[in-house]
Amino acid sequence: MHKRSSQCRPENVAVTVLLFVFAVAGAFYLLLGPKSDFSENENRVLEQAPALETSALLDGSYTDSLEAFVNDQFPLRTQFLSLNTSFQIVSGRKDLGSNYSITPAEGGVYLGKNDHVYEVLLPNTTDTFKKNIQGLKTFSQETGLPFWVMPVPSGSQEQQENLPLFAQNHDQREELKYIRDTITDKNATVVDLFDTLGSWNGDFYYKTDHHWNTFGAYEGYKVLAEKMGFTPYGKDKFTFRLASRSFYGTLYSKAINFFQKPDDLYLPEYTEPQDIVQVIGGEEREGLYWEEYLDKKDKYSTFMGGNHSVEVVKNKNQNNGRKLLLLKDSYANSLVPFLCLHYSEIHVIDLRYYSQNIYEYVEENGITEAAAVYSMKQLCDVDISNKLAVG
Amino acid sequence: MSFNSLAFLCLFLPISLLAYYIVPRKAKNFCLFMFSLVFYAWGVPAHVLILLGTIVVDYICGLLISHFSDAKGKARLFAALNIVVNVGLLGYFKYTGMIVTTLNGFGADLPVPEIALPLGISFYTFQSISYAVDVYRKQVPAMRNFIDFGTYISCFANIVSGPIARYSLMYEQIKNRQETTAKFTAGCRRFLMGLFKKMLIANTLLELSQRVQYMEAPSTLSAWLGVLAFTFYIYFDFSGYTDMAIGVGGMFGFELPENFEFPYASRSFSEFWRRWHVTLGRWFRDYVYIPLGGNRVKKPRLIMNLAVVWVLTGVWHGASWNFALWGAYCGLLIICEKLFLQKLLEKIPVFFRWLYTFLAAAMGWVFFSYTDLSKAGTLFAALIGITAPGADASGPYLLITFGPMLVVAALCSSPLVAEMAHRLKDVAVWKVLWVVGYVVLLALSVGAMLNNAYTPFLYANF
């Protein structure tokens, strides 16, 4: 390796040709090839060719944009990424997409058995979770409304037998215990789904997405409805319509590869047609399914069109006058189609995007009861407590 | 700009080569100088002014040293001026923050300035100093041509992290080098080799190392895996970068000095340092150690000289006390070897000599990689099995998932694989396989670059 001979070796010539054919082909594609605006696989906007401006040149942002442009618009991008995933798997890796150079670290995903990809759960290193639970407790005490708190465990918590050998995973039951010990007010009920969603009962999670699947949401609905004092409708009362057979979810984006099998996405439909509208910013929309998302990558957003800061789901066939305030993350989006059968109105608020006073909202809208449906991981990761503070 | 980015590979490299080979001989250095300035300005454009300023000052100093070469005192004055300017720049940009933080630790209450480190400053200031000293020593003439001098200091092949090419070595190459197909093609191969080392081996091992560093209380098995991971990571990261630098140099007709000669196959710690980051070791030898008197002094003075050189070597790596400690650790081992350890080593079997050296290097990297000394302490305790469980679940998991890459790294860092490849190099089938291998590895590396666009080289921080 260290002897530099003066004669030219044919294999070096071959490698040189390889390098420059590759580089020049890449350059020409970047210059002339088609550009895409959005990466469905990674769910993000792709960088476009930056405009040459003096200020951008001087502060270095031009070159940053140029580098991002080259990476984002590179030819055969998805194929190269899949190749990289395959290489990592062949080299023995059982998890991908982590980043331990930051605190708190990102765990990435486990490549599990049965074609499942799972979130890696790491122990909490911040007090976000505790602050959130204290926030929910404040909410419970401040409103005094009947209040159900339903934290949904992650797929990797519930299907541990599918995780790779010796895989480390934080036990979310610790958080469940903390919630139970903290939210103890009479009006509040903590709903435990940990046993219900266990894999001995079925597969309640998407293979490639971090959400529970429609059947998981149904199980959640059954337990929650009972706690709320309703008799939940049996499975036979619903048609589960297979809306897509090619759903690649958020977890897949961290482990793009050729051989991942896609998920099926089912939309539940109650056998007796209901007159249900979703009101967002004064606009009424019929039904809860935004089927235009079935043609996109983010198919889970078919449920209620993804997250909105505030929306009201009205069931005109249900006249019991009960108005539920639902504090939630995206897990609830596939739960609402079941739950709305029992309420005249469900006021759905995603505190991450909501900036008004929640207590005034409760007063102004005549809310009769409240629920918080969150994935446990979201409660650990994203601080919503300031939106629940009084005053 | 970083070698391991697609923008470099697909845009900067082909364009700069094309321009370089089109322009007439007389304009080649000018062309290279201009592209080097663009390369340098890529990340933080303002820093290019610092580089240009240094080049101007050092250029003038060089001319004056040469002009006054018969009047020792004046020549010495301008050589000293060059050194003061370069050391001053390095001191200001690299160590101000560290000094202020340290003073604050002793009770001072000073605002800690945030000074961004200009790219490659630790490397090009050392090249500049070598220029002044070599001219002063009359080993080589000064550069009369500003463009030539600018090319020497700023050449993008090695400005970011070396190899530190001393002026005496480069003078001829800057003045009249010959670009040949042999150099060019060997350079391309070398460049790709470095890219593979960085993207396929180093980055994976960095992840393992970071995972263990992230743990509050690693088990003994995890701790060892973490130490091994960093040991191989730093080798593949830095030698990968160096391969790319030497490769790029070759494409422009340069022959840059080697930096690594299978350091982990060494059989004493002194030998390790003769094979690890060779150009830095030589620089300290020629410009610090020998001027201090080198070996030809009495024992206490020798120990003193070695201690100074090694603490400086440590501190050069980074503005943080753990690097000083690491330097002191290296110095201590080398002093011990000089005084008595070497004689002992010669009496034990080769395998144990190697083991001692490898472990000594690996333990050194703990000081190097843990800026938080209390965490380094926890790790050492875990390594020898006190205060930590021997193995928890994470140890076997990391072993299974990263073990194969550690084995690959160990094999590729030893001379065995290189020797085998050397022996097979004239077999026709092997040549075909070899080229196919490069195609596959290039595709994998591109995937890795797309997957993680920003994976800087470790030594670009120093």
C-alpha cells in the first residue's frame, strides 16, 4: 500500500474510470435531471438548487444549501439508501437510525421479527414526562370534570418477543406507575392498556409505523368506553374496510430497504350510517376519513387528516348532549372514529399546536367531560405542560 | 468543505481537476491556489481572510529571512516573528476559550468568548512555521513567488488535517512537479480507499463508541467494546482522511508524506508513535525536541524535553485539559520506555509486547475521547470490573450487532490484509474481483453519505 510505483496499474485505471464516471454522471443528473420537491419516504421537503446571492455566499449559507441540494436530489437516492440499510443489516446491525451524540439521545428503530420495525425506547433523561403528568393533574383538579387519562404503550413495549436478541428497551410500565401514583383525584381515571394491547391478543401495531393499527385503536376504544360508562359496540358492528395495502410508515423512513413488507390500512365503518362532521376553523367536512392521503406516503393521516390544533367532531345522530374534550396526539386520530359514536360533540385539541387558554375553552364550550389520549413516548418526549398551566 | 461529501465528489473535485489540467503549466499553481481558497471558504467564508493574512505575513517573513540570511540576528528576528504570529493565531483561536474557562474555575468571572476555530489552523500554522525555520536554517530557498507560497500553505489536498508537509519536502514539488497517469490513478484508488474507511468502518464504530459514552454506568463488556470501538474508529477516521488527502494530492501530481504505518501492529509505545500520525511526530521532533537538545543531553534534561514535547503534542489536539492529560500519559510511557521499560519489553514474547502496546494506546484514547474526566474514571473502573456488573444485556447486544464490524476493523488495521492483497495483486482474477469490490464499496459509501450527510472527520476539529 505504501510503495508508490511509477508505473500505471490497469486496476487503478479501472477504478479511476469508475470514480469519474460516477462523479460526472452524478453531476450531470443534478444539473439536468428531474428534481423532486418532497421525499415521501422520509416525509420531508427536499432542497432545491439554491439561488446565487452575495449575502448567502458570504455567510456560508449558499454552500450549505448547495450541499443539501446535492444530497437531496442525488440520482437513485432511495436505491442507495436501501443499499446502505442492507449493508448495515448484513454487518450485524439490528437497529438503525440512532443518534447518541446528543442528549437526550435518539434511539432509532429496532428491526424486529415478523417484518416489524419498532421504536427503540430509552430511559427518560429529562423531566418532560413528569412535567406533562403534573400538567394533566393540574388540568384534572382545575376543571373537576370527569377525566380519563389513557396512555398508549409503544409497539416495542407490547411485542417484546419480536425484538432482537438482547435488545434493550425501557419499560414504559414505570411511567404508567408514575401516572397512577400522581393522578389520584376522584374525578380522574387512569386507563391501563398494557395488557390489552399485548401481542397474545393479536397484532395491534403497524409493522412500519409507530402508531397502533385500527384494531389496536378498537381495543383501546373498548376499554375506554367501558370506563366512560358506555357499552362499547362489538367488532361485528363495524366493517373494517381495507383501504390500502401499501402503507409504509414513519419507522420505515429510518430503515428504508428493499425487502420491507408494507402495512395494510383499515378504515372502520359503523354498520348504521352516521351523520358525522369534522369542523376545523369554522369549515365543516363530512366524515372523518381524508382519503386523499391514501395516495400519499403518510397514509395514517387518512384518519382525520392528521393533527390540527383544535377541531370539533359532531355526531348528529347522537343527541345525549355529552361533550368530550379530548387532549391528544396522533394516536387518538384512529380512535375518534369509534368514540364519536357515543358523543354529540368531541372537541379535539392537540396541545402541541394549541396556543389559547384551555380552561377558557372548557368554560366557553360547555364541556361535560374530558380525556387525554397520548402515546407514552409522546408524553416522555414533548413538553405540553405549559399549555396546561393555570393563569 | 469535507472530502466525504457528495458535493466534493461530484462537483468540486471534477471541476477543479478539469480546470487544473486545462490551464497551461505556468498557471497551474494559480489555479490550484484559487480552488483551494474556494474550498477553504466553503464552510465559513470569512475565515479565508485569516488564511490569506497568514499567507501574506509568512510570505514577507520568508523573503526577509532569506534577504538577511547573512545577518543572523535579523533573520532570526523574522523567523521569530513568523513563529509568534502563527503560535499567536493558534493560541487565540484555539485556546482562548479553554484559558478563560480554566481561570473561571479558579474564581475569575470572565465571559467565555465563543470563537469559531478556522478550518485546519492547527495544520497550516505548523506548515508555516516549518517554512520559516527551514528557510532560516538554509535547508531550502524561500519562495519568491507569492502564488507558489500560497499554494503550499493552502493546498486543499491537505489543509484540513494534514499530512503536515514540511516546506523542505514540498519545495521541489511546488516549483516543478510532474503529473503522471500513474500518480493520478493511484491517487484515485487511494482516495476511494479512504472514503470506504471513513464511511463504512469509521462511522459505524463511532456510533458504538458514542453509545457506550452515553451510558451512565457501562458494564465491563460494554466498556471494553466502547474502548475498542474508539480505538479503531480514530484510526479509520484519521487514516481514511489521510488516504483521501494523499489521493487528492496524487491527482494533482503531489506526493504527500505518509501519516500511518499500521500503528496498531507496533511492539512498543515509542514505536506506536513513530507509526501514528507520523508527520506530526516528525514536526515536533524537528522543530521542538531537537532544538531543545534532543537525546544528547543529561537524563533529567532528557526527561524534561520529552515531557515538554508530549504535553504540547497533547494540547495541540484540542483545547481541553483531557488532551493535556493524554499527552502527559503518552509522555510518561515514552519516558519510562526510554529509561527502563524498553529493556524489559525486549525480554518478553512478541505477543505480549504487542498486547502491551495496543492496550497502552487504547487506554490513552480513553483520556482522548472523554472530555469529562469523571466519566473517564467511571469507564476505567468498569474496564477492570470494579463498580460495574460484568455484563448486562446491552453488552451482548452491542457485541452481536457491532462485533462483525470490530473484527473487520481489526483485520484491516493490521498488515495482514494489506500483505495478502499485495501478494495477490498480479493474479488476473483478483484484479477483476478487486475492481468489482470497488464498485460495490463505492455504492455502499454513497448510500452512507446520503443516509447521513454530515459526518465530519474527527481531526478537522483540531
